[in-house]
Amino acid sequence: MAYVCMHCGKEVKALEKNSTRCQYCGYRALEKKRSAIERKVSTD
């Protein structure tokens, strides 16, 4: 599963079991990468 670092914005592809840090800047806050699927919502 892909994650995005909230500090530097780079994609972190694989996380180890004990490691929850960005591989590039060491920041600990990561978020799941959103899918590129567009969703249509009716406004009725």
C-alpha cells in the first residue's frame, strides 16, 4: 500500500513492521494515498 509523507509530499511505497517514518525526511506523519478514481455525486 502506498503512503504519502505529510511533510515532504513524497510517496513511500513499502513500510516495515516497526518503521513508520518517511524514508526521505524522517517525518512520522504519513497518510494513505488516495486513488485516482473520479466519483460522480448527484446534486438532486
